Amino acid sequence: MSKENKKWFSLNLGSGKSSQKCGCGNEKGSCSSENKPQEHKDGFQQVFDVQMSRRTAFKKLTASLMIGAGAVSTSCSMFSGDESKEKAQIDWEEQFKGNYKLMSDEEKEATVNRLVRSYELRTGKTISMSSTNANENVLFGYAFNISKCQGYMDCVNACVEENNQDRSTQMQYIRIHEMEDGKGFNFNEADDNYYHEVPAAGHFYMGTQCFHCDNPPCVDVCPVQATWREEDGLVVIDYDWCVGCRYCMAACPYDGRRFNWKTPEVPEEEINKNQHYLGNRLRKKGVMEKCTFCVQRSRAGKNPACVEACPTGARIFGNLLDPESEIRWVLENKKVFRLKEDLGTEPKFWYFMD
Amino acid sequence: MAFFKVFGSLVKDSLRVTTHGSRHYHIWMAFLTFIMLVGMYCYSIQIEHGLSVTGMTDRVSWGLYISNFTFLVGVAAAAVMLVLPTYVLKDVDFKQAVLIGEGLAVAALLMCLAFVVADMGGPAVLWHMIPGIGVFNFPNSMLTWDVIALNGYLFINITIPLYILVMHYQGKTPNPKIYIPGVFISVFWAVGIHLVTAFLYQGLQARPFWNNALLGPRFLASAFAAGPALIILVLAIIRNFTKFVIEDKTIKKIGMVVAVAAQINLIMLASELFKEFYAPTHHSESAYYLFFGLEGKTALLPWIWTAIPLNILATVLLTFHKLRNNLNILYFSCLILFIAIWIEKGFGLIVPGFIPGPWGKIAEYTPTGIEIGVTLGIWAMGAFIFTILAKTSIKIESGELRFRGKK
């Protein structure tokens, strides 16, 4: 991403570590790689969050390219300890597991357990990861009140922190477009990368993110079905199945998808350890990711982080199949509209004004 | 078993032939090897750090690799313009050129596959795409159609010439009943690969610059101009450096093919420009960016304004029989036409598709040195493969290389 992409949120995030190089002067890897309990002699591109030195990264990749030859040798080795054997076993199974979409519930649980264990082996810390399926009679929808949004970008902050997005490239799922009064919804002249005090006089604000279309073009084009629409309407990605061709990115009319151009970096202390396989678990380089309406929260009955963080109440989220829900009230009582409806994508993201 | 014996001997002979040659030949091969090594080094950096070492971003997510891929599919498809007259219409003039054309198709297809792999974020998990082991999203994803089309075409273009060469190698006449059906399939398949590749872009409602019914036909026209133009240049070089006889008549006939295709291409270009600029809509912004720049962002201007005049000049030169039949002018026109179409069908097509972005953001794309290094490396690989294929087949066709199984 370009250097001028300095976003409002970076001021609020933790101690601002995201934009600083660490003290060891090692720009590419991370100084934390020295603190790891042990050097791993094998491994795959299944990078998880572990920040590695260049050498380790290269080793891992070579091993991966040789389709696990490294793992075989390690797991057969007489000299390596039980832990590294277990790690190799996990890496092996993760490298050759199937597509999450096609897994049975047991298989889903097994891969989640492997990922949690692997994280524990690598960092000594425990995370909780869920593989909760879509609840019955739930279809998620979202509404955005243009009158209320003031462009504070608290939603963007909350999203980045909740979803463990790469801090080094300042990846954001949400874009807030600052538009000039009197020009209507003129996205061309809007600024989605502003860095000044808000609300700016004579402007209004409009947020975009993944609209979780009912007829998503990104899903059709994926050559390996690594992205799909879940029963509750969420459009999700299996990060481990994605081959990184970026066809979905070209197919999305809403700029809803992001690519990990490099290994994502999230400072250990800022990692959100409450994760979902399809949601905010740590990604690796070379795969797509996107907004999941915070699947780890929404399937647990909570609002997405952006909704919770919004100080003006401009964001409304809920179950479209529940007649009592707030989102249904908005759809029934406000003059709602959607963006680029002519493309036939059927977004589940509505805009309205007071 | 007899076939494998012959084939083994052919491989051995071809290894001998391709490792021996004039000083020029060795310099050429050493040069290509060097470029390939540079390309591999660049690719190793890309593997280590990810695609962040390229100029691509979330705003412009396909760049030089996919541009070259798109262009080379066209070059590969162009072999059909030689195959069709030779085998189907029994026009002998093309017989000398057709093996060269098919060799070029094989090299171009391998380059295509290399460019696609270079563009992947996770080349290590490409097995996810193999039907059976992975999940092949057929027929929904046009990319899976393209995988089938390209690999099928590669198979056809390897087997047919191989059969003919193996037969000639043994001093036998190839049986038309065996290879003619394959030839017919390859004719349709060649149109198919290019149309399918066009549909890859054409089917995206998100990108108005590509979502245009003329894209597929225009792909075909430009491919049938650029591909045979390259074949003419290659034949000219082969004629110059080897004893292989290629008559003027053959080259002039291919020149005719190029001329017609270039004219059709130009008509379609005019139609496209008319639609974009007579009554410009919101959807014409990409074309505006390409030809005139938007908001002071003008990175593609020098390229497209090189391509268009070259394209027109080449087409005009090729249109006049007198000029086209002068071989030097023909070679010159083919060269500039090839360059023009490479620009126009390459990043002149891919990059503006992303600019402006879905919300009107204009973020430009400039390839990095590493990206260019990998690209050159892949082109060198293509040239290397083609040289080996061409050298062997020329030796067989000229009768210098023969099977000596039973002594």
C-alpha cells in the first residue's frame, strides 16, 4: 500500500506500534523471533501469526514447496523431541487438509484444535478458536445511517483490533468516504483516505465494506471454492484453501476484499485471542481476507465490532428473519437504498437517512 | 515399446543437437540462461517476501504478470492461422512454417502457465486446483475453464508435432488419419482458449472497462495479428541463421493473414473508441484514464500513445500489397505491430480495468524491478524452450537427423 495511506485510526491503536519499526532494527522479520522457545527445523507456509526471521521464513517456504518433505524427515527423525514431532504432524495434516466448506463438523473441530495446539506450541500462549456453524433461521443484514455518521473512524479502529488485520500495511476492511455537501453521493470526488479533524464542515460521511451480497460475484469466480456464502448470509473465506489468484478481488464491485501482499504483522499483545476459523484467526501471506460481519461475534449473538464501536449509532446490525429486530424496523420504516443495485448482486447492506 | 525406443533415441539426438551449434547459438543460449537465472533470483525474493515486492496493491491487484499472460494466450492461439491452411486446406506453402508455429504455441503456453503461477499468492497450494485432489470450481469459475483450455491446447500442440516429427525422424510418412482429427480439434480449441481468456475479464460486472461484448472478438483479431507477426519474425531469423528453406511465398502468405487480422483489429478499436468517447458515461472513465489520464495521473499515456500510432502505421503498411511484399518493410511492420499489440493487449487492457477503482479511487500502478526481472526471466524461458524445439524440428525436417535404430 502506498506510503501516504496514513489513517486516522493509527493514532488510537495501542501505543502506535503499528507504524514504528522495532528496536532491533530488523525491518523484515521481528525481534520477537529470538524469544521463541525453540527453533523449528521444519514447517510449512501455514504461518499462523508467528513472526519469523527471514531465514526461518525461507526455510518454511522451501519445505512447503517440496510438499512436506521436510515434515516427513522431521517426523521420522529419531533425534527431534516430542514437541517438534507433534508440530511436524500438525503441519503435515494442515498442509493436506481439505476445503473447510466441505468438511464435516468433526473435521472442522479437528482442524480448529490443530490450529490452537499449533499456536500453543509455537508461542506458548492459548487462544480460543471456534468453528460454530450458521445458526438456523438467521440471515444477517446491516444498515448504515448516513445522517448520523460523523467520520470518526472508531469503527475502523475497532475492526482492525477485533479482526487482527495486518498493522504494517494498515489494512482496513471499512472505508469511510468523506463527501461534499450538495454533490450527492459522488464517490469519485469523495476522499476515502482523509487525515484531519472530523466532522469537516460542509461534508458528510458514508462507510463501505463487504456488503455480503446474496448473489456474490466473488464466490462464482473463485477457481477452488475457497470463498462461499454461508447459510446465515455471511460471505466467508477459507484462508488455508485460498490460492491467492485475486480473481475475487477483480470481481467485487464494492472494493470489499483485501489481499495479504506480505506476511501480516500483529503485535503479540494486541492479538485478539477470541477467534473463529472463518473470521479473525491469524492469516498468512498470499491469501485473501475480508469483512465477515465479525463471525466470531455475530454467531455468538453479539454485534460486530464496528457496530459496537460507533459513537453515533449510525450502524445497525441484526437478523433479517427476526421481525422484532432493529434492522427489520429500519428496513420497514426508513427509505432505504443499496449501492450499485443494477449489478444484480443483492447486497445485504442498506443505507438510509433520518 | 518400439515407440519408446524411437522416442528415447530422439531425445538423445535432440540433446546432442541442442548442445552443439555455432558460436552465435551458444552466446544466444548463454544469454537466455543468464536472464532466466536473474528471473529466478527475483522470483525467490518474491517467494520470500510475498507479492508486496511487486507494484501491485489492493487498488490495482493484477499487473505485469497477468498482462503478459493475456497477451501470450493470443500468441499461442495464433498457431491456428498456420495450422488451418496447412492441414485442413492442404496449402503446402505453410507446411514449413507450421511446425515452427506449433513450437511457438508450446513455448507461449508454458510462458502463460509460468506467468499465472508467478502471480499466485500461494504457489505451494496450487494442488487445491487439481480436480480430484482439490476442489475444481467448474463450470462456475471462468478461471477453471481457462485451466482446461490452456492445458488441453498445450497437450494438442505437443502431441501433433511430436507424432509428425517422430514419423519423419524414422523416415516414414505420418498417417493423416491419425493427426488430422487432432488438427481439427486444435483449430476450434485455439479460438476457444482466446475466447475463454477474454471471458475471464468480460464476465466481471464490477469492471466496466472489461465488461464489454467486443472484448472476446477483439482478443481474437489482435491475437491473429500479433501471433503470426511473431512467427514471420522468427521465420526470418531462422532463414538467416540456418539452412532451413522457407520460401518467400510462405512468408508473404502469412503476411497476408497478419494484414487482414490487423485491419479487423483496427476496425474494432475504432468501434470501441467511438462508444467510449462519443457519449461518455461513468463507465468510460477507464478509457479516459488510459488515453488522456485522470486527475493528473497519466502513467499509461506514453504507452498507449506509442501503441496506437504503431498499430495504425503497421496496418497501413501491411495493407498495400507493394509495401507488404517488400520483405524488409514486412518485417518492420510485423515488429511494430507486435510491440503495439503487446502494449495494448497487455497492461493497456489489464491496468485500466482497475482504474478508477470501484469507488472512483485513482491509484496508479508501476511495476517494480523485481516484477520486471521475473517477467524477463519468463520470456527468456519461452525463448529458450522455443529455440530447443525449433532446432530439433529443423534438423529432423531438413533430414539431417534420422533414426538409426537397426544398424
